Amino acid sequence: MAKKLYRSRQDRVIAGVCGGIAEHLDVDPVWVRVFTILITIMSVGFGILAYVLFWILVPENPVQKVKKR
């Protein structure tokens, strides 16, 4: 069964997009964040647009508890 992509409620800096992608791909979220920053720099802002679209379209993980800071 395929895993569904969710935004992370526990591993988030802004909206949990990179944390959710990292959980889905089973990689360290730092690598996803670095990749997002590189895409943003190299594509003159496309990474920001993609991040906002993922923020809007991808739901939060319903089973994760919100991490208290």
C-alpha cells in the first residue's frame, strides 16, 4: 500500500511541508530543506511558489500530535 503525503505536525519550521516530504521519502528533513533552498535560488523563486502550493494542497498528518515548543 502506498504511503500518503502529509505535512508534518512535528517536524516543521514554517508549515511542515519539507518535514512531510522527508517523512514520505524516509530521508533527513535537512536534506529536503537544503534542496528546497537550492531550487529556490537556482530557479529565481520557483521553490517558494512550490512550497506555498504544497502548503495549500497537502493536508496535515491527522495522526501526529502537535509538538509543543
